[in-house]
Amino acid sequence: MTSFTRRRFLQQAATAGAACSANLMFGGFSWAQTPASGANAPTRVYLDFRRTFPPLDRNLFGSFLEHLGRAIYGGVYEPGSKLSDPNGFRKDVLDEVKHLAVPIIRYPGGNFVSGYRWQDGVGPKKDRPRVLDKAWDSIETNQFGTNEFIAWCRLVGAAPLMGLNLGTGTPEQAAALVEYCNVEKGTRWSDLRREHGIAEPHRVQHWCLGNEMDGPWQIGHMSATEYGLKAADAARQMRYVDHGVQLVACGSSGPFMPTYLEWDREVLEQCYDYVDGLSLHRYFGNTRETNGDTAKYLAMNLSMERQIAETAAVCDYVQGRKRSAKKLWLSFDEWNVWYRTTSGDAVDGKRQEAPHLLEEVYNLEDALLVGGLINSLLRNSDRVKVACLAQLVNVIAPIVTNSNGLLRQTIFYPYSWALQFARGAAVKLLVESPQYEVPGMDHLPYVDVAATYNAESKDFSVFVLNRDLSKAREVEFLWEGSAPSRVVESQILTGDDLKAFNSFEAPQRVTPRPFEKPSRSGMRTRFEVPPRSYSIIQWSS
């Protein structure tokens, strides 16, 4: 998770990276798309059940909880609240996340993890120290730690993606946490877990080797070679403890970094043989990169695809250099809209417990972009196996709490649609869409489409973003091979006011509504999507 220190660094790097950023954002698409003839022509989508990517990894729709602001304390954990169970877990949040079926959750950071001593968060709560979290200038009580997180994950049905401190921490301490979590008994750290009342091992499979270690804002920041060697040592020691762990090396913090891609190459040259995946991070905002231009903002998901393609290319370059048979997958384990709460009091905890930090209020245009970002992840699901919407509760989150309950922000809805409807495998589409121009960018398609097909249930789900701000767009599906027989679900998120948002006083201001079911004639299906909209349509054969 980025801090206000990182924001200052970004401002310093903005001028040097401006030309590079423009090229990185909109250099190409990873989906097959061609311009349609004429600005008013329908968008044509060619769909074939037989042309799919490998099956989706459900971890593509994960989320993230950091010891930051009210994400933990007041978010998922609030002892003494009328809404909490005997363990202190917020029942309303627990039920909501369980219903969403979030598959994997990254924890405990973020910037926080680079100064975190995991031993402080285990054992009797009365003995746990109150410490200063230097990343966010907040007081950490350590009343919620590894064992509480694992217990909460089991209740909501999510797998843990555990972050490791490779800032102030050592490879030996990382291996000790694996031993504490995954070894049954008979060793120092596994027996300590049993002393803490947990007989069965947690069996944590996925681990992140640090966080944003390329950033000068990061506690323990180091060079790429230093980090690569440290990550390799940590990975070796962790595998000595548990051969089955899946390890994610820390990639570049994003295209704004002057060391973007070069960092990834240097890191992987040191640790490629010992890791399984490489991380990517990216936050989007309607500010510096877009100058407040919504037409440009709603196309920012295409820059995510460029970032994925470039990072994958570096992974494959190192694979070739090493003549390795192993192909790394990607973990996009921080992504979201975030630009309003990046400075001042919004990022300074002022040495308080659970301060209100990074509490972004999301509007309709943010939700539309999140829909586009989900489309991009689906189109790259052959390479991206883990992705985490950052974060889950209160802190730049789809869910917000107060003392009386919870609120679903606008971005909740496209995220929930992905979890509910994106099943099976992503479909390789050919899309012909009319395009529009934005200064300094390539021609952009008005209509952005992604689709999945579940061979077991015979369900076909299509996710459609209409970037046109003023005009409805006709979409025509041309089915190859066979066509589904009936529409089982159709919803749309749209509205006249792109700046509209939900609040505890008006929680239904931006919510999905039923979408008129498309009609089919033979092997063609036609329908119209309103301007400024994101839609889900699911068919069944």
C-alpha cells in the first residue's frame, strides 16, 4: 500500500516519466479488436465456446486487508460492538464477505508489513505489545494477528495470501513464520503455535516476499540486486520448511517508477529459480494522468493490460536467459481506483489507534472503470493467476462500516459480479467497435467486452463497458458453433450523474437495476447498452 511519502516521490518523478507514461498507458490491447466501420456502426462481438483461455483461477478475484486505518480495527474486528461475535469479528462484515465468496485475501500489508514483527501479534492478547507503525504513523495494538486472521479467513471461506517482512525482517524470520503456520508439531515454532491453543497447522499456501521494495518510501528499501538475493534466500529457507508453498517475488511498484521493468529483470535474475510468481501494483485516478477527462479515465484499464504484457515479457526474457522450463505467473495483488485520499490527514495516523485513513468515497465513474479493470483481468487470466482488489473494508474499499452497519460503495457491484458470474474460462473474443479519440492517446473503442464460459454448467457470461458518455451503443453478438438458448441474468450499472455516490444517508443512489433481456435471431443476438454503463448478461444453453 502506497504512503504519502510515495506520493511525494511520484510528484518528483512525474516530469521525467511523463513521456514514458503516455507510451505505457495506451500502446496496445491484449484482446483481439478492430475498428468498426463508421462512428455509429454497431459493436460486433464474435464468440465461440471452443476458443477459451485455460480455466480461471478463482484467486483472480481476491482482496486485501492491511493494518491500516480502519481496515482491521473497526472493519473486520471490533470487540465490544453490538455487531460483533464473541471473537470480536464484525458479523455484518463477515456475512457480507462470505456471501461475496472472496477466494483469497492478502494480509497484513502493504507498507505495514515491512516494519511488522509477526511475533508481536500471536500469543495471549494481554501480553501483546502496543507499537508504533512507522508506515502510517499509527498505534498498532496487535490484538488482531496471524491466528485471528486465519480464523476469520476460515469463517468467510477465503484462503490467506500472507505477506512477509523483507524490509526490517530477515529470511530466517520469514521461514520461522512458515514453520509456525504450516508444520504440525515437534519444532520450536510449531510447538509455540500449539502453546497458543492451535493444534492443527494453518497450511498457508501463498506467500508474498515483501512489499514494494523498489520504493524509496518503503521501510527497508534496497536495490534490486539486494532484494533479489534476499528474496532468494528467504524462498530457499521457506521451502526447506514446506516444499509446497507458492511464492510471489516483489515486482515493480508501477510504470511511474524510473526503474520500472529494469527492477523486475534484476530481481528475477537473482531469484527466478526459487519463486513461482511476480507481483504487480497499480492505482488509477481521474487526475494527473487523465486531467479530469472521463472519456480518457474510462479507458485506463487498457494501461493495466499494457503493464501486464510488459511485465510478462520481462519474466519470459529472464526465463529464456536462464533456459528454465518454469514459466512464472503474475500476481496483481494491489489494484483499485485511489486518488482523492493520498495526502495530508488522509494518510497520517497521528499516532492514533485505528484512525480514519484512505477512506475514499467512490462514484459512478469509478465503478465503471473498476468494471473495465475486471474485464482486463479476465482477458489476461492466462497469465494473471492472483489479483487483489485493494482493499476490502473501509480503506479504499467496496465496503464501509459505521457503528450501526455497513454500506456498499459503487465499486462493490462490478466486483461482486465478477465473483458471481465469471466462472469457467475466459473466452477469446474478436471485437469490432467504433472508436473515439482523446488527445495524446491511441484510438479507443467505445465498447469494451469480456466473457467467460463454464463448460460444466453451460453458462456464458458477458461483461460490457460502454465508454460513450452521451450515446447508447448497439451491440451484436455473433455466435460461432452454437448459441445459448436463454438469458438467465441481466443487470446494468448506469446513471445520469457520473459523480453520484452512495452514503449511509442514501445507500441506494448508485445500484444495479435489471437490464432488458436481449433478443436472439438465429446465431445473432442484439441489444443496446446505455451511455456510461457497465452490464452483465448471463446465458445458459
